[in-house]
Amino acid sequence: MISKFGENVSIAQDELRELVFQTLENSKLSHLRKCDNFPTLGTNDALAPRSAVPQRRCLILPPDHTRLNSMAGPITAMVYEKLTAAGVQVDILPTLGTHNPMTEEQLRMMFGETIPLDAFKVHDWRNGVVRKGEVPGEMLSELSGGKVDFSVVVEVNKMLFDGYDLILSVGQVVPHEVVGMANYTKNIVVGAGGADIINKSHFLGAVCNMETILGQTDTPVRKLFNHAVDTFLSDLPITYILTVMEQDYSTGEIHMRGFYSSDDVECYNEACKLAQKVNITLLDREPKKVVVYLDPHEFQSTWLGNKSVYRTRMAIADGGELIVLAPALKEFGEDPTIDKLIRKFGYNGTPATLKFVEEDEELRSNLSAAAHLIHGSSEGRFSITYCPGDGVTLDEVRSVGFEAVPYDEMAVRYNPETLKDGFNTMPDGEEIFYISNPALGLWAYREKFKE
């Protein structure tokens, strides 16, 4: 494993480049080239290909712009620059999962200006996948304590089986509502995965109780993902690059606290240990009002913006209020079918959603949407007020079960440009807890998290 990490470490750009190049030197691609009597992928000199040997190929699997702070963009650019200079063909498949394809503006924002646009491929989670196996219902019953017993079809993007010498999976380990801690095998079977495992894994996480999963390394959903990759995808030449990021709330700067790379679970386990230290904020008291800001570059749907709900639900007091400042909100689901289902059923809590699943075939066929409806509800414990700009109407927001106030009106009182992360006391004496980016961590009342 290649690694550098620490709670007070801040990995600079030149250090990151060195770690990335060390990873390439250790990768399966480098080993294959050595077998062909190629010189090594050294950190100082570009590797020159030998014309007698077929061109080597690398596929990079980074997240999309909704994980902008992961540093996956710069890492991808470093790998592309290094390998193409060495004569390697490099393709890039952003692991969209169910998200919208990235626009040119989003690609440039995340990956920079130098990578040709035709290097980027689009993942189609419904039609662009190939079936590799099936996890039996008995395992799902065991993982869920008998709550579900369906089998899960393992499908991933066809490109993974297109003869690449190296598949480089890049991303950030951070608390996650479905799997416990994000990335590693999730980036393969969900980010580049197909409908069945996306739908059913999300539903598995929902019925297993999100609050027992958030921030945990080993969960029922993680076991499913690891089993799927280890059992059906073990022949793929995958190397993982995982980062741990932390925001310094006193300055607003985001630091890379950890870099880990390997071709096995070790890098994930080690990254989780650090992420649990730097990305989980435990509070000694429960705030009655939490205000969350959704950056327009990252959050344009409740499918993503409900991180404001997931990541704060263990902190907010009973009877409290969550205010979500969402200036760029334009839709509910990023997939048209899921958007339609959210609009139809709304965020009404677990009992109502499970009843809808029983009664509606379309929802039953899109269990990730059902899971999202459960995750996005406070179960009546606190109120949720979304504050959109002009992308959706207040009536649309209210129709899915949230309260609604115009962004411009709420931002006058809770101005994201003047609030500081953490507890703030307003001029009239009101106390709020402010979070500038819910994607960067998990916030929980200390006693509740222990439970």
C-alpha cells in the first residue's frame, strides 16, 4: 500500500503527484510492462513505449462533480498526463451511478482544461452494463436480519471488460448514509454499476436503519459490495486510490489528510480510520435549528441535496428544524423515472414508503427511489424547510413533503457569506448550527452516536 496520512497532515500538490506516480509504479500496468521489458513508470522520466508491443490501456473511474472536493479531478489529470506521455491509451468513465451525465462545464470545472473531451465516457446505469453474477437471497436475508430476502444481480459497465491493463478507481472515503463509509467497492458496483444492485443495495441500507450505518466501516451494504467485487469481478486489474479530506472551518480551506492506494481492502480500512477521526463531528448538545448551504456547483437536486438531511439527522433535537439553503435546486431525482417517483410519493417516512412499495409496481422496481424517500424523511422528528431559487416552485417543494421558503428571503436572515460553520448566535439571540457543505462529513449528538 502507498499511503501518507495524519490528522494534521496537509498533502500539497507536489506531494500528491509523487504519491500518484508511486501508485502507477506499483500498479498492475507497470507490472505488465515490466514483463514486456519496458522501463519503469518512474516519477521523473516518462515511460517510452516500444513499438513492437501492443499499446497498453488504462481506464480511470473517478466520481463526478458532486464529489468535487474529493481531489479526484486533479488526481485523474495527473494520471492522464503521465500515462499518455508514456504512450498509454487512457479512457475516463466518471462513476455517475444514477446521476446526470456531466456537462462540458462540469468536466472542465472538475478535471481541468487539458484532457480532451473525447477521453470522457458516459456511464448508462440502465443500458450500458453487463451481468456478471447474482448474490443469492439467502445472503441478503442474513445481512438484513430477515428484513429482505431478494437476490441481487451484479452488473457493471461493459467498458470494465474491454481489455484494460489497469483500472484505476479514484475517490474519497467519507461517512455515507447507504453504505456507512463511501467509496472502495461502492465506486465499482454502484458508481459504474447497474440498476438491480443500485436499487436493492440502497433499499437494504434503508431497512437496516441508516442511523446504525452512518460512519461505520463494516455494514450490511459494505459486505454486499465487497462480496460482489471479490466473487464476480476479481479478475479485473483494479487499483484503488482513496483520499480523506477535511475542511478547516476557521479558514474554509479543505486539506487532504490522507492518501491511500492498493489493490485490496487495506487502503479502505486505513482510510476509514482517519475519516472517522476528521469527518465526524460529535456535539455535546443537540441544536434545535440547523442551517445547511448547498453549493450550486454540487447540489441541484434533492437526490443529492438531501445529504443535508442524512448527515445532520443524528444531531438535530426532537422538534427541531432543518433549513436547507438550495439556490440551484432544479429537480428532485436526477434520473427521470426517479424524479417522477419522488414527485408521486414524496418524503413521508418509513411506514408510508413501505406501504407504497407493496402497492406500486413501478416503485417496487426502483427500490433506490424508495430508499431515498425513507432517507430523506425526518420520520416526523424534526421539520425540513427547503429554500430554492428559481429552479423549482415552492408548491413543487411542498408537494413532496417539505416546507418551503424562497432562497432570497431566507438568505437575508441566514446569510451563507457571513455565517461560520458551527454554532452561531443571531442578532436577535437565536442560536443556529451552520454547515457550509454537508458532503464533507457527518454531524451527530455524542450520546446518540454512541447508541
